[in-house]
Amino acid sequence: MTKKIDLAIVGAGPHALTLTTHLLQKRQSIKGRFSVFDPSGMWMSRWKQQFTALEIPHLRSPAVHHPDPNPFALRKFAESRPHELFPPYDLPGTQLFDDFCQDVIKIRQLQDQVIPLAVKSIQPLPDHLRPQFRLGLQDGQEVIARRVVLATGSAQRQIPNWVNQIHSPYPQDRLCHSQTIDLRKLHLVGKRVLIVGGGLTSGHLAVGAISRGAKVHLLIRRQLAEKLFDAEPGWLGPKYLKDFFAQSDWQQRFTMIQQARNGGSMTPAIATQLRRQARNGNIRIDENCQIVKAQWLGENWLVECSDGSQHDCDYIWLSTGTKFDVTTEPLLKDILQAYPTPIIKGLPVLDTCLRWPGCELFIMGGLAALQVGPTARNLSGARMACEKIVPAIVKPSVAFSPSIMAAQAS
């Protein structure tokens, strides 16, 4: 018999955990009515893997941003571990943040809430009185859910064009995207590593490679940008968001998001480390420079750059970031077909509750940026998303009604 649930949460990362704690705070009775799906079967596993693989010492967000509804909960938790809050704004150490999240999970008894299966498809079931979704799971089972929240952080890796123009076969580990790199497993003494990109991830990769005895060459297509946060703190409150929400032109909103994030940037602390290493001869930093061609010569790479220079290296690491595009998200294929909505540069136009217009599917993370703002993918964005989604799930008055949706659409 197909299992029926009230709410399915797809993903078990920081966004999903934030949503779960906020839902339980508003309505404890919802506990037995929702299921969380993640192939790992554990909360925060991908987050943890990525932070440890890149040896990231601390978060970029201050201690008030975390999955618990009480903004001061992490500070309280850290009272006996003050040395794990890093200057200048009490940035939580990676281990501290992970321990705190595990504590939140334990207190709210969520350890066994994650079902260790990936959701492979989400199919809307047409029923005018009570629309539902059929979720296809990786083991062939199906679940019927009245409402679905997509919290997978579904971003596509950005791969530069020149990569697809490499004709000779090369070993897979010699050219890879930052998301697939695990510094802990690498032996790089005497190796030359070329890192492409100017964001914080490329900084962590450079520091990690140098500490393993590599010589690093960092290529940045613009100037190296130094910022404490990836978007100004004004985007966390009415200071900037007031104008953003007042903007009714979706295209303009997209432009505002792009300008606010303005590509990759490094924290001053990492940039200082890299400059020190440059003085020691361990890293060369080339700004306003891009690769136009790469050739695998059997043992190493020969790379040609936009400024006419050529370089040899053993490894190329792409720290070229990710992009959000709803049209390439397999889980939303059937939703897109059944409920077309305007799409602006890959981002869907959702309603004010972050609901896909016409149905009871909600979206968190980067794909919800048109409604949340430039920090949608961050921890602060998870909290802002909850402020919009939670009322729609716990209050019947805001709950879905086909007639309301029809009225909004007209």
C-alpha cells in the first residue's frame, strides 16, 4: 500500500533542518505528519562533507545564523567554547556549528526523522478538491504527499566553455570541480596546482594545497574582491530588502540579486593568508585573466590564457561556482509542465509563501531568490524562507485553495 503523508521535505541540509525546527516551534503536533528524504539518511551530511573536504575552519556567517528558531541559541551553546567563535563577528568554527546542529537535532528528537532514500520524481496528481503529489523514491517505492518542500540546494556546477573543447582524454582527477575535491586524500608535494576562480572556495583550496607542499597558481577573471560576507548585511533586513520587495519587475529583481552578490569574493582573512604565501613564493595570483585553451600533454597540462601567456601545471581545479536553473532540475520537470510559471534567468516566480503557483510545492534555497533576496542560499536565507513558508503550512487560513490561486492569477 502506498504511504500517505501530509508533508514531504526533500533534502536534509541546513535549510531543511531550519524549516523543521521552525515548524515544530509553531506546531509540535506536526511531528508525526511529515517525512524528510535524503539519500544519506542523516541531517547535514553533505554540508559536513563539503566543509571537512575543503578544511574550512569556520563559517562565513555570524553566530546568529543557524537552524534553531532562537537566534541566540548558538551563542549560548558556545559559552564554554568561546575560542571557537572567530573574529570579527563571532563566526562559528565548523566543529562548533556541527556540534550545535547535532544538539538541536537531539533536543527535538529528530535523529530518526530522515528516511535514507533519494526522491527521484515529484508528480502532481490532479484532484481539484485535494491536489497531491506522488513521490518516486530510489528503491521504487512511492509516497503520496499533500505538500512538498524542496530543500535540496539544487545548484548546477558552472563549467567554463574551454573544458568542453579539450580533445585529448585526461585522467579525471587532473581536472575537477571544487565540489568533488577532498583535500584530505591528496598528496601534492612538488605538484603545481592551477585554481580557477576568485571566491572563498578557491581561497580555501589554495591554502589547503600549499599546506600539502604544492605550488599554486590562482587565476581570477576579475580583480580579487575582498568582502566579509558574500552579500552586504543590509540584505538581511529592511535596509535593502524594502526596495527589493517593492520592485514588481522580476527582471529588475534578478539584476539586484546579481549586483548584490557580484560574483565570488574572499574574506579579508583568507586574502591576507594568500598574500603572505605569495611573498613566500608559494602562490602566484593573476587577476583579470582567463583560460582560453587547455591541452593535456600526457603528463601535465599546458594552459593558454586570455593575456597570451602560457602555463604548465599538474592539476586544474575549477572553483567556478554554481548556478541555479529550475529548468534543469529533474525533480521539477513534471511540476513545470503541469503548472507553468514565469522563469527569469533560471529562477521561478513563486508566490509570497515561496509556493509554486497553482500547487502545494514550496521551494527553499537559491531557487527562491526572487522572493527571498540575494542571501536565499545562505543560512540567513533559510530563516527568511521559513518566515514565508511556515505560516502557509501551519495556518489553515493561509493554506492552499484553488479558488484563491485562481483569483491571484487573474
